Amino acid sequence: MIDNQVVKYMTVLYPNYPRYSQDNESILYTCNPDGVQFGTNVYTYNMRSKHIDQITDYNDGECVYPDWNHAREEIIYGYRSPHKQALVIHELSNQDTTEVQLNSEQMIYNGYPRWSPDATKIAFISNYPEGRCLNLFIVNPDGTQRIQLTSNESTRIRYHEPSWSPDGEIIVFRSNPNAPNVPLTDVMFTYEIIAVNINTMEQLQLTQDEFFDESPSWW
């Protein structure tokens, strides 16, 4: 159980992007406890000891979309500042950090990194290479073998929240595929859940309704 004091701490100070550890004992999340610009860092909360650890200590940018590597003692997160955007692998045992070498301009958007189940691939969203249209990619942790899984050519279509299937063959994500057909003045377009096979790149839209479908996850 999480006591009232921790609940107050974790809700008042705007935690974001929570992710359970594989043993379900810790939660990885981002938070900006001081409420200052570029003060969002990565934290873990241990539900057994009720202890909170600050993992990163950036004061010139912010961390977003953290994810556990369940095969090793490391995490990945997006880092962004006025001058740079990057995906960062952070080893928890020694606090070493390594940027995923994507060989793109520093202000190309790279977000929502998610480890594959065997930790050999990273799924992420990017507007590489032109900095305009978002698409879903996978890449090796060292930045090699980047593969674009989607072929979006509209600046109005968004991609969010990729989630791997347990066998590492399919990624589901949230998107708004009908956005190009909606008037620019209408911001109430819906989001749907879409699956893509990483080998064939075949897509399947899993939902089609008037609701805001989000946060897909495999169980």
C-alpha cells in the first residue's frame, strides 16, 4: 500500500509517465518537485520501503517518457532542452549515461522510447529526417539499424505511447489517422489504437470510434 503522505507527494508535484518495474515493487516516473523550468527529472518509488530515489539531476532540460530495461539494471528516457533532444540510456548501477546515436540534427524530435522485451531494440517516435512528420521507428541501443515502421506524410497525424507485444513482433500505439480529414478549426479529432508488425510493417487499426483511445498496453 502507498500511504497518504506519499500519495500527496506524488500527486501534488505532478508525476508523469509512471512505469512499473518487472517485479512490481518500484515505479519509474518523472517529476518536477520545485516547479521550475527545466527541472523535470527521473525518480523511482519503492512501494515496499516507500523510498523515493532521484535518478537524474538535470537543471538545463527535462526528462520525459522513461522506461525500464528489464534485462539489465538500466533505464531509457527522452531528454529535451531548448538546444537539444536525445534518447538517453542510464545505467542504474553506476549512473553512467549514454546517448543513443541517432545521427540526426539535435532538434529532431525523438520521444517515447520503449525497450523491446529482449532489450535488443528500442521503439521510439521521431520526425526524422525532415523535422516535420512523425513516424514510428525501431533501432538498436547503439543507434544502428534504424528502421521506419510507418509512412506518415501528414504533419497533423501524431503517434504516441508505443507498446511491444510480449513476443517482440508487434507494437501497438495511439494515433489520430483521421486528422487530415478534420477541419483545422476542429481540435476534437479522436485517437485510435493501431498495431504494426515490425517484420512486415503491416498495420491494423484496432479501434474505430468517437472516443479518445489511449495508453495501449499488453498483459
